[in-house]
Amino acid sequence: MARMKKRALRRKGGVWDPLADSAQSRQRASTVPLTPQSASPTYRLAYIDDDFLCREELRPVRLQLELLKTEMMLEERGINSTVVMFGGARIPEPGGEAWAAKNDIQRKNLEAASVYYAEARKFARLCSEQSAKLGYKEYVIVTGGGPGVMEAGNRGAADAGAPSIGLNIVLPHEQAPNGYVTPELSFNFHYFAIRKMHFLLRAKAVTVFPGGFGTLDELFETVTLMQTGRLALVPLILFGEKFWRTIINFEALAEFGTIAPNDINLVHFVETAEEAWDIIARFYETVDPREMPMASGRR
């Protein structure tokens, strides 16, 4: 019997597994002589056939893969909880150019909004300093991985020497990973729905800075899940009360009757990083994370 290359016969968990693994088959398939038959797309192993995996019929498999990949990587890293940071990609750092401005008014407003970049960076550093005390298992910063407030969040974690997560998504613009995301925790998505799930799956707190349609989508997704009892009532903190009250009339919704009066209390308004961290710290001093409060979902 021909001898084969030795390999470990135990999986990571110690389970005995004498079967050849898929990586071994992939390597063997690459050494087959090139013929019309072996060059045919039908001959490719299904799990390394990009064209096959991108077929419309394989959408359920792709959804599962996007859910599994990030979950497995975070679990292997031992990350138990995160602090989510949503916010505008177009907000520059203090002194930086308002690259997204289309006119003088936008340029003025975006440059003034750089204060939120500074507060986001500071807030991420505060969270990361706490995370360091817990072995970087808890309160790990997660952002959308792009520029603006997202960059500030990952940058603040890097300032503290802490790892941070970036959940990018394929878009026509604005979504190359920023240089402060921990490379081993830099992910990319095709499906918005799966990316949203990963933002909230480990969320111990959610912070939202001024932003555009994407940020509003993330805010309303989060508050809806909380209101309907599908997400625990973790701190949901909005930076910049004037901004938020200018674009969303929360009281008008309550007065009209489309939300309950106490639904307004699902959000907290702050101006500074210190205020935001104080809300989170005080919340977890009084609430057992194993028995988190949830809304009833009743209307």
C-alpha cells in the first residue's frame, strides 16, 4: 500500500477523525494533469468553484456562509461581547478635509461635525481600556470598518492597543477597510441582513453618531428590535442630541400614537465620550448580563 503524507488525526476539539479533510482533497485536485476533462468547470470541487457558489440557487448557502464565517472567527478569538459604533462615513477627523461635501454648506457642516470623530475616537479608547482589564473578551469595539466615525472607533481602540472589529460590506464607494481595524477581525459582506445580525449578536451597548441613510437604517433596526422584544434592552446611546432631535421628532411619533410614550426612553442622548461610558458602566453595575431586561413587545 502506498504511503501517504502524515497528518494530525484529531480535530481542534480533540475528536479523532481519520478521514481525509477537504483541504487535502483540494491540494490533490490541483495536481491532476490538465486535460479537457479536468479543465471543465464541472470537474471543479464544488466548494472551491466560485462560479458555482455565486449561482442564484446557492443564495441560501451564501447566506449561511456569511453567518458562519464571522461567528466562527469571533468565537475562536474568544470575543464574548462588543460595543457597537454606528455613524457617518463622511465625517472627517478634526482638521481633515470634508471630502464628501458637495457644496459650501455641506463642507461647513461636515467640518463642524468633526467633533463627533474626536468623541468617537475617545469613546472607543475608554471602552478598550475596560476591555483590556477583561482580556479583550468583553466590550470589544465593532464598527462598519469604513471611514468617518467608523475609522474613529477602530482608531480609538488602536490608541489603547486593543483589537477591534470591522464589518465591511461591498458597495460602490466608501467601504474599503480603514487601516485601524485589526486585520484578523476585518470582515466583508455581501448581504446587509447578515452584517446587521453580526452587529447585534454580541452587542452589550449600541452607540449611534450623526450619519446618513445607512446610520438611520441601523438606528431604526436596533430600536425596533428592542421595542418589539427581539433584542435585550441594552444601552442605546445617541451622540449629538441637537442633530437627532432636528431630524427625528420622537415626541411627535408618541403624540400621534404610532409609538408608545415610553418608547422614547429606549434611547439616551449624550454629547461626550465620558457621558456615554458612564451610562454603560452604571447600567451593568445594576443589571445582571445573564438576565437582561427585554420589552414585552406588546402594542
